[in-house]
Amino acid sequence: MISQTVLKRSVKNIAHYIKKEPAFLFTEILLTWHCPQRCLQCNIPEQAVGTRGMAFDKFKHIIDSLDSHGTQGLVFSGGDPLLHPKIHTLLDYAGSKNFSHLHMLSTLHGAEKKVLPFIDSLIRNKVSISVSFDGLGSVADKIRGAKDVSKIVMENMQRLDSANKAAGNPIKTGVNIVISQLNMQQVPEILEQIEQLGWMANIDLYRFSSVNHNNDDSMAIKDLQSLQALIESIKKSPAVITPNWLLNGYVDYLQDKTKKHCPYLSQPALGSKFFIYPNGDVKVCISEAIGNIFSQSPLEMIRSEKWQNKIEEFKDCSGCWNSCYTPSSNLSAYLNKADLKKVWRVLKH
């Protein structure tokens, strides 16, 4: 049954849809810069020096502001929220607000004594999770810049799976797999392990982005023929929920052949995704912040001159092919029957 709170938010969402403006429908909050890994492609931990996790009063302000605005779902990321010293308090507060969906992005790379309470918080507050898992053995260690990554993470995924099943499966569980030149040969085996676990898998592609990324030539995909063959294999996996239309565009994207797809322009209410940083800055996929949530409401930001200027930047942008910036991508899976089945599988999970 849909709660009264969700219905009230939906009324506000419809108003934004009619006005063709962002609804802050699904918003990502970066809780900390700290991370247990040092991935080749990521520069986020470099920004952690001298910082701590987001303070509870700041987090509360953000949650209350988004709750009032009509936000339906929240994504928690970092760095890795696993390392936030008050993560349990933060999740308990967010869980008390009856958002329609709460989601966690984590490496799940940590000692059992730290991970088990984290798992309890996720299940208690019904926070679904996507775990970064895109390598095995030494390949995982190289990509992720840490030791025994795949072993530790898989063990923690199994702990989470057992706890989730014992609680009646209140949360959705999945992994994010980023294909690169380093791990291409391992992806089929990775998917086999995810299938055995019974989790879902989202497939993304390594490409250089100026936002929180390092350009690493060893990860850049050079063998497009092998990539195409891999994608055809991936599409057959029952674990994969990434829409076929997105998978089908990866090779073309690397050759600059894809048609521009920008939900910020085509679906501003449904497709505009915002990232809130620990200092309150609110950003999108490109360039500087559009405002700061500690001094402005979401409505003030999307009615501002900065946002109008951002729209012009979107128009000038050549486009990307990146599912993490497009929360409407899975909703777009109705484009064919195969994708529709994937969405139905996600809803039933």
C-alpha cells in the first residue's frame, strides 16, 4: 500500500512535471570523502584529508529540506558511508521520514566487526544497497587499490545476504560492475558469482569524467570487438538489470557514435539527478555547483539564474552514456520486452 506521505510527495512531483522543471526526485548525498579503497579511476579520497563525515545537524537539515520539497528517494554515497562514524544515526533518521526508497552505495570492504552493525542498520531502515564488485583476485586489488578485495567483499556480501534472508528480504541487493580493459575477461565469472548469490547487477563502463575521476590509461577500453562480444554475453545474464538500450550503446559511445541522451533536458522532472556534497554544495554531472542546500531551498535553486545557465551547458554538452547520472534509465526499459522483464524482476526481488 502506498503511504500517505508518498502520495503527498507525488502531488508536489506532478507540479514540477507540469512545469518541466527538476523535482529532486532521486537525490544522492555524499556523506564522507573517506573510503577504504584507492581506486585507479577515483580521486574522492584525495579530498578526505582534514575532513570528517557530514555532521548530524547538517544531514538533518538536508533530509528535512528534501522531505519538504517532495523528494521520493535518496541515495547515500561517498567515499564510502561504511566509514562514517555516525552512519547508524544518519540512517535511522532518514528511515524515520518514510521516503519511498533509500539506497546505499558502498564497497562493503571492511572488517566483520564494522560491517555487521552496518548491515543491521541497512536492514532496520530498509535501505537497499549496491556494492562495487568489478574484479577478482589480483585484478580487483589493482583496480581498487586495496588488499584481498574480492575475498573480503564477497564474504561481507554473503553475510548481508544471510541477514537479509533471515529478516524476510526487506532490502534489494545488487552490485555495480564497471567494465574496463583490466577486468573484461573476468566479467562473465563475476556475473556467475552474482547469479549464484541471487543478487542483481548493474553494468557500467569505464570512461574518463572530470567529476571525481582520474584518467587511467590502463583501464581505458581498447579492444572494442571483445567488448561487443562481452556485452552480448552480459545481456543473457539473469542477474543483469541494466537496460539493453544502454548496453547496446556502449561500443558506439566509445567511438563517438551515440545520439545525445540527456534526461536533464528531455525529462527534467524524472531524469534530473542532483548530488549533495558534504559542504552542502548541490551539483549535477558537469561543472560547478548550482547552489548550496544549507542556504537555499531546492525550489530556490531550480528557479535561479544559475540553473538557467546550467541548462545552456547541458545543451552545449556533447552527451554521455552513463547510467549513474540518469535515474530514469531503468524506467526507460519499457522500450522492449526483454527490458520490461528485467524491470519486473527488479520489482519482485
